[in-house]
Amino acid sequence: MQLVYTHENKILVENARNLLRENGIDSRLKNEYAAGAMGDLSPIQTWPELWADEADYAKAKAIIDDLLNRPAGQAWYCPQCGEENDASFEVCWHCQSER
């Protein structure tokens, strides 16, 4: 297993894990509950870590790198209802129509 991604925010690590899962890559989350050891360990040693098998490492790393290097994007307007949506939305928050 090789380390693919780590961050102090567990939600971001879980998001990356979900993205790998969607792409057919199994991964393992380490240090999931290590925050309680902060003080005995340095803070960075308690960050959640996402690990993948060596056979999947290159693909997993490419997926994570793509996620981290995406441009922020611009808001878009729903073609159905005309409501403004943040760039991170793929579906209109107001009427649930796709982009």
C-alpha cells in the first residue's frame, strides 16, 4: 500500500476516498480516529491518510491530483428555472435540473 493523500480535514480525505471508489479503486483510511492522540503526537502525524494498493497507485494519484488541480470554475444559471448555482453544483439546487 502507498500513501495517496493526506489532509488535516477528514471530510476532504473522505471525499477523495469516495472519488477513488467511484473509479473502481479500493483504498484504506488510516489515522481515522488519531486526532485524540494530538499532544502526544505532532498534529501532522494524526492527519487522516488515504492509502491505495501499489497496483492502483498511479491511477489513484492521477485522480487525486486532478481533483486538487481543478479550477474553481464560475457560477452557472439553470436552463430550466434560471436560478444561479455555484460552480460546484452539477444539479440545480432549486429545481433539481441538470446543468
